[in-house]
Amino acid sequence: MKLLSIVGARPQFIKVKPLVDEFNKKGIQHILVHTGQHYDYEMSQVFFDQLKIPLPDYNLGVGSHSHGKQTGLMLEKIEEVLLKEMPDMVIVYGDTNSTLAGALSAVKLKIPVAHIEAGLRSFRMDMPEEANRVITDRISTILFCPTQTAVENLRKEGITKNVFLVGDVMYDVFLESQKLLSSRTILNDLNLKPKNYLLLTIHRQENTDNLENLKSIFLALKDVNQKVLFPVHPRTKKAIEKIADFEISELKNFQMIEPVSYLDMLVLEKNADKILTDSGGIQKEANWFGIPCLILRNETEWVELLVAGNAALTGSNQMVIKKILFEIDGRPLSNRPLVDSPQASERTVVKLLKWFETQEHNRGEKSGNPK
Ligand code: UD1
Ligand code: UDP
């Protein structure tokens, strides 16, 4: 059996890590393809180095372009790899352009597709990730859902076959990484004291392509009595460059830094007083650490976090952000962090193997030679 994973963006390197480990443990042949969607050292290679992910067998070097061009280039290059490797299954992760291109290339060659993190929905088609998710789920053969809500979302779209609730593979990496955090020096390096700063990340198109939204978030935080540590995503860096210098110079309590490594990010999250983010991954990690999280969006795909009560939706509205920061000052939103179940990656691989067994059995029956 030959499996082939396609990744390309920061969170996908984290998602593929525990699956690569499972494939190795079980002696399953696995090819790793990096589309090159993310390429800066701190957006890509640092994760391979730190998490000890084997180097990709192929790096397609696609780079940054408009959505159509980026996805088109990926389709062309992924197809070449698939024709050469002819894997038994292609595995795609999350909801980026690399996910969609991977799934589409495979389905055109009649190669079955497995989707990790299937069924998530924001119900907003103007979000590029939503189109990627809906199309990928529609053409996937096996769908691995992180939450019961994701299973339900698929059911409502009529997708019920080969849908498995396995949990969140990011939680496996999160748990595995805890023992490595105490040796990190990032807090000292940045002159930060535990629980004495807010951690901010922004990269969603709705907050970066609309400068008014970005400025509104900044205005909400510029007068708080705490340092705002802000590892800046490259998309956001480009947006900030469009804001007038005098406005940026008003952000005196902001400490803007380059994106950090995964382990350093976990340390920064764990020690933050509160986290403000529009990231999917970071809102979950905030919850796993029990840190109150303001989600800088109007909706979330991870609705369980809202039910658990440790997170609140604020959008980019200055007043709402200020109000919620004030209301939760000094106390968590709730003391009921959502508990995910570990070993999602192991459950995923077990289901994959079972699927292949069933296929083989069915082929045997058709040829009159059941196994
Ligand atoms: C992508 C995903 C998003 C995911 C995010 C994770 C899509 C549509 N979006 O968004 O779902 O949450 O990754 O971080 O796939 N850039 C660099 N260096 C890099 C990478 C990007 O400078 O290594 C800059 C480029 O100017 C690029 C911009 O960032 O145009 C945006 O990158 P892109 O990969 O298109 O989208 P993200 O915003 O990163
Ligand atoms: N992350 C990181 N360094 C950073 C910012 C994020 O290692 O400077 C990690 C974060 O801990 C999480 C993942 O990247 O595991 C989230 O990725 P991102 O926010 O880029 O994308 P999303 O999850 O929104 O798709």
C-alpha cells in the first residue's frame, strides 16, 4: 500500500506530523508532497526541523499567487507527481488551496482521497477556506471528522458514507509537545512575564484585506494596560505596511515579532493572560491550555469551543473587543475547557487500513474469490 500526503501551509505541517509517525510505526509506505504554498523558513522549514518531520519527497515550489493561479499551478504540478507515484490513496489536510488542489488532482486520476479535518463549516462562502472545504468533502472518499458537529454538517449535505469521527490530530501533537516546553527560552528572550501580556495573531482575509477591520482590532488594544505580543503572519505584515506610519507608532504597547516556531508558540499561548486570534489552530490550543480566547471573527468552525465557554466571538469590532476584555479581566471565561480525546491519528490510520481491507475483500468477492 502506498499513501501520499499533500501539505503546503503552516498548520498542515503540524497536522501531518502525527500521521507520519503512525505510518512509520506501522511500516506503511508514505510519500510527502509540499506544494510550496508557504516557503519562508519560519512558515515552513522550522516545523520540519523542530517536529522532526521527514523532509518532503517533493517540494513543488508553487509560492504565492492569486487564488486561481496558485491552485492552478498546484493542480498541474501535483498531477505530474501523482502520475509518477500512482499512490493507492491521497491524503489532504484542512482547508487551504493546497487541500483543494490535492483532492482535485487525485479525483481526476481516480485515486481515492482521504480528508483529515473534514466537515468543518463557517457557512460563509465568501471565505476562501469554505469553498475549499465544501468541494474537498464532496469529492473525498473517506472523511475524518474532528468533532460531532463536523459529522452533522456532512450529514446535512448528504455525505454519510465513510465518515468517521476520529478527533483532532492537532491535539496529538499538542500533547506530545508538552514535555518539550520547559526547555524553551522564548519568554526570557522576549522579556515577557507569565500572565502579564496578551497574545495576538491575525491572518484571515476578512481582517487583513480590509484595513478598517485591522485598524479596529489595533485600536481596541492600543490602550490596554498590558503588552500585546504579536507574531505577525506574512499576509498581515503586508497589510500593516499599508497603514500610515503615525498610526502604527501609536501602538506603543505592541511588540511585533516574526512568526515563531511551534514549541515557542505553545509556550507563548500557555503563559498569555488572554489570547486574541482569528486562527483556527490557536483558538483550539487556547482552549486546551485553559486560556481565555477572543476569536476575532464573527463565526467559528469550532463551535464546541463556544459551548465550552472558554472562548468568545468578537469579530473585529473595537467596542466588542474592549467590552469582552474588560468583562473577563482577572477571570477565565469559564473553567470548563473542552476535553478532546487523544490518539486521533492512531484512530485515523486504523480506519484507513480497515477501508483498504474492505476494498480488497469486495474485489475478491467480485472475482468469485472472497478473502
Ligand atoms: C493560508 C490558507 C489559510 C490558512 C493559512 C495558515 C488558503 C486560501 N489560505 O492563508 O486557510 O489558515 O494559510 O497560515 O489556502 N507569504 C509569505 N511567505 C510565506 C507564505 C506567504 O510572504 O512563506 C505571504 C505572501 O505575500 C502571500 C500571503 O502571505 O501572498 C498569503 O499567503 P497564502 O498562502 O496565499 O495565504 P495565507 O493567508 O497564508
Ligand atoms: N503557529 C506557530 N507560530 C506562529 C503562529 C502559529 O507555530 O507564529 C502555530 C499555532 O500554534 C497552530 C498553527 O500554527 O498550531 C495555526 O496555524 P495558522 O494560525 O497559520 O492557521 P489556521 O490554524 O488558522 O489555519
